[in-house]
Amino acid sequence: MPEIARFYGIVIKLFFGDHPPPHFHAQYGEYIGVFDIDTLEMIEGNLPMRAKRLVVEWATVNKDEMKKMWNSGKYHKLPPLE
């Protein structure tokens, strides 16, 4: 699964052609969360609340770009949360 961003120990990955709905994965240590790109809701996983908030903050800025990547199957790195 391609890594598209990394910040504060959180790794964001996006796998094209995966099952619907369009989603991305966030890994923080042993914790993993799966987030719906459209709603930014965590649909699976167990991320700590602070990591979850950081992921949602980052995804809010990068939502449109992730949607384009999901639809095109072409990925590139996105800027980290600053």
C-alpha cells in the first residue's frame, strides 16, 4: 500500500482499487485507523483520540487530492501536517 504522507509518527497510506467506500489508512505505532475520504469518519480501527484528531486535521486539507488519487490510480506524496 503506497505511503502518501508521514507526520508526528503517523503514516498515511492509500491503496487504489480497494473496496468501497474510498478510504485511506492511518497507522500510529501499533494502532491503525481506516478513514472514509468523503466524510473523514474513522470507519475501522482503534487510533488514540489525539492521533485521530491530527489525521482528520491533515485529511481536511488533503481530501480533494486523495479523492483524485483514488479515482485515477496515480499517487504522489502529500505534504505533512505542520
